[in-house]
Amino acid sequence: MGINTDAAIKYAQAALNAARGGVVIDASDANGIYSYVFSIFAIGVGLVPEVGPLLAALSSLLGAVIFPSKKDPNALWNSLRKQIETLIGAKIQESQVKILQKKVEGFAANMKAFTRVYNDYEKITDAKEKAKQAETLRTLHTAFLAVLTAGIPEFQVEDYAVAALPLFAQAAGMHLTLLSDGIKHGEAWGWTKNYVKDNLQAEFDEHTVSSPKRIRAPHCRAKPSQREPSQQEALKESIATGEAAGWDAELLDTWRDALEFQSNATAPGNSTAGPGATLTYPAYVKKYYEKGRTLVKPYSSKGGEKGLEEALHAIALSDYDTTMIKNVLTPAEFWPYMAGKKMPESALRALDREIFSGPYGRYTNGATWDAKKQPPVTERGDNITAVKVRHYQDVDSLQVQYGGHWGHLFGDGKGGVEAQANLAFDEYIEAIDVAYGEKIGQLTFFSDKKKKHGPYGAGQHSHQKSTVKHEGFGLTSMVITNWEAHAPPGCEGVIFGFRPLLGAGP
């Protein structure tokens, strides 16, 4: 897999500007932040070289993306939760939602404070002043880690583990990025090498490295780790420092809550998280993503056409998989390598994983997933360079050219009239309008060059329309699920595949 480094640096630079108080990242839902988060993590694991100031505290860049200034800190988190709740047909209880929202607000307050102090630290040139600011930075870093450690178990309550999984991934990503920043820059901030190794690196490994000797995570152990007494003392010192300096009362309250959690976490019956919390963060994500697939409910429809029921279940699964791949599985691929380990080829391939939308229409032939099988991780093929459609009342056939080779001809190669959309070597299809029902009635393609190809087909036997688009992704495949020769003839279902544009590097 090749990374589009120019694009990644552009996204990360925008996050840096936002973190420094510049133009706010404008994203109304989680789909709008995918490329920013991908770019920040790609820098963190070394896939994007020589980026100067972007190698600094990546946690502040991440904070600028998931907590846009002047917006409700829960906005993106709520959009993720509601998507999954709809797909699995189960909602988190309102009382638990309020608990999660309060935790998110606490995360946002700590991120804001840490970012402000870090920005000031970066600007200081006088050695004595910089050392003094570094002390404040260490105080905030210690407290922020404690707040995250105390808050994350609320996102791991067994009854809500699937619905809360994208929210857990956001929190886990912050936790590991903050640890990674401390591991990489902690000595420059004034920590000893032993502290970085025995505390920050050890905590990072605990959440990312699987081991046959692994025991329960810190918040649900029967016995405290050797680090916990020193962590509590450090947090107490942070609180005392903040109180003496008159820091924000709401911020200090989050620290006091974290201290109370640390003090009570090992008491019998005080464990919030479910049994999955014994796992590393990547393993936890895998477990509850797979559990969630078994809970996905088929979409409903008043129609009773043959092949419709299976298609409605398949498209619900594809929507679930796509949401999880974007917001959970892809970030989790980065996590174990944020502290310096080299990313293996298997993880790199997974970063470029194809997501699917469909089937629109009927039948599931050609779908690479089902209720028991998630979509596979495959190598990226050649770009789409042309699309050939035969159409009249509806879509009679579809054929895609990948690179210089034409793919499979789906449908009737002699029906209707032929139209061909040719793409430039640096052009890709970013959106498709599809009309569907009894047949695929019409297709219209929109490229990143602001070109419109189509519409193809009159939509004679279709009654629904959808626009298919994934921000930060380009169309990489199309499959027709069924073609019927009997009147009315035509293609009866279509699946669209997309891959991340940031994975389209040299």
C-alpha cells in the first residue's frame, strides 16, 4: 500500500492550524473526519516522513478533529452512536447516554487545556521559561491520562458494548496517542527515561500487546499494578498544583473524579466495564465488532419481490461494516505501532480495505460478505478508467474498465443503447446516483473533476433513489447482482466498492 503523503500532510496541517486556534475543522458527522484521523495516525506510525512540526504532540491534532472548537463536544460522538443503534435495533439507555456524554465533555475539557499549554510550550524560546511550562505540561498530561483511564470503562459496559464501540475507539485512540506523545517526547518535557519506560511505555504495551500472561486491565484488576500507587500520587500532586494555581474548577473536578476512580477501582463490585475489558484495545474492538454483525437487523420494505429480502439484509450489513471500518477497525490497525514498532504488511493492507455500499435493488450474487463472513481485506487493483453502460428503459448492462483491461460484462451486451464514460488518469468517481426497485433503473456518475456522466437509463422500473458517496473515498469496483432476460429485462441489483483516497499513493 502506498500513502498519498501530500494529501495526508495537507489534512494534518489543517488539524495543526485548528489546534493552534486557526480555522476550525468543519465536520458535521464522523464521515467528515475520516481523512484527518487517518492522516494523523499515519504520521504517528511513520508512514508519512519528514513533516516537521507535525511530529509534535499528535494528541492535540487529534483533539482539534474530534472536538472542533465552538461545537458541541458530543456532536460527532452522538452521530456515531446513533448510526450503530439504528443498525442493531437497540439503543443505549438514556441514563447511560448522559454518563457517556459527561465523560466526553471531560475528555474535551482536558484536551483543550492540554493543547493550550502545549501550544504555549512550543512558542517559548527561553530555556528557564520553557522548563517551567514543561512542568505544567507534565501535570496536564498526567491528569489527562488519568481521566481517560477512568472514563473508558463506561464505554465498555457489556450491555452497550456494540453501540458504544465507535465511541470507545475515539477514547482509546486519544489514550494511546497521548501515551505515544509522552513516550516520544517525555524526556524533552522533563521526565526521566525510567519513568517513560516503566510508566508510559508499560501502560501503552498493556493496552496494545497481547500476551498469554495478560491479566485484567487496570480498571478491573483484582490486584492493583505496581504503577498504580505512583499514578495516584502523581494525580494528587496534579490536583494540588491546579488548586494552588486556581485552574478551571470543572477541569479539576474531572481530575478528582479520576482520583476517586483510581482509589475505588480495585474494591469488590466497583468494576464498571464488562469482561471484554480484559482484552487489549485492538482485541476488544475485534470482539465487539464481530458480535455486532450478529445483531444487525435487515432493513424493511413493503415490496415482496424475489431477492429483495436477502438484499435488505446484505445492505444493512454493508452499512454496519462500513461504519465500523471507517471509525473503529482502521484506527485500531494503527494503534499498536504508535510508539515506534514497524507496521507489518498485513496491517498496511487493512488500512486500504475496500468498503461496500449495496446491494441497491435485489439479490446478493457477487457480494463478498454475508451474515457469517465480513468483507475480506484484498489488494488494491487498477483504478477505474472507464464505465460502459447499455440502457434504455432501465440499465441493461454494465462493464468497468480497470486500468487498460475491461472487467466482466454484467447483463445484456446487446440491449438498449451503449454509452461510455471515460476518466482521466487522475480522475475518480466520487459519487453515484442510483435509481432502483424491480430493476436498476438509472445510474449517474459524478467525478472529482466536477464532471457528470449520465444519467443512463430512464428509470422505468425503479421507485427508490439514493446518492452513494463516502467522503475521502473513491469508487474502485462495481458488481451487478442479477440480470433477468424475461420482460422487463435488465439488471436487478448493484454493489459499489470504495477505497480510501489516502491509500492511493505511489
